[in-house]
Amino acid sequence: MTVRRRIVVWINRVLNLVVRGLRLRRFRGADLLLLTTTGRNTGQPRTTPLLYMRDHDRWIVAASNAGADWQPGWWLNLRAGYEGVVEVGGRRTPVVGIEVSGPERDRLWHQLNERVFDYESYQARVQRRIAVVALEPQTSRSPT
């Protein structure tokens, strides 16, 4: 891991602790959720605040990593097959993360940029395509 990446990861972790500690529900005018995933390398729980919008029963998020040119850890954990838990307003819901593609991705990407945040500014700075992720509730498990 490069020095720059280590610094960014450390800053992200500190900011995540502050957001969680303050129990913020909104940031930059958008709603916040807390996503807890299991670290694919450590096996430890990792909680990340994310801006989101609702799409029916799903939470839609962008794997933007604050404009860094690498995938966020939470997304790598979900892609590795680990489930997550979304917390909104004190309610915890087990979820899986599914990358949205095709016309549905285009629709949701546009809505995320209109309603939540200017992710296009991040996309312009990175070489990877920022994933649009649907966090879908798992009804077969009880909330943790």
C-alpha cells in the first residue's frame, strides 16, 4: 500500500468514527446510512457511513471512495460474498450488495447525481468506473 493510500485510509477511518460517534443522519444535504461489512482479510466488522437514496426496498449507494482511484473496502467485502448490515434510524437490516448495470445503472447514476451528490466530479478524477450498488434486504436472516 502506498503512503498516500495509507494516509487516505487513515483519514477515512477517523472521519467514519466521528460520523458514527455523532450519530449523524445527514451529510452534505443527503441521507446517511451505516453499512457494516466483514473485512475479507481480517474477519473484523467494518462500519462505513454512506450517502444513499432509496429505490423501492433497496438502498442505492455509489462505491466512490470519496474520489480515490481504488475500490472502497466495503464494496470489496460485499463483492467477496460477505453480507452486510445497513443501519438507518436505529433499525438494522441484513443486506447483500449487488452491482447495478445497463440502463438501470444509468437511471440510478443520474438520480444519485441529481438527488444525493455530484459523483460525476469524482468520476472525472478516477480511471475506474464507479460502481452503483444496490443494498438489498435479506429476508431469510434475522437482523443482528
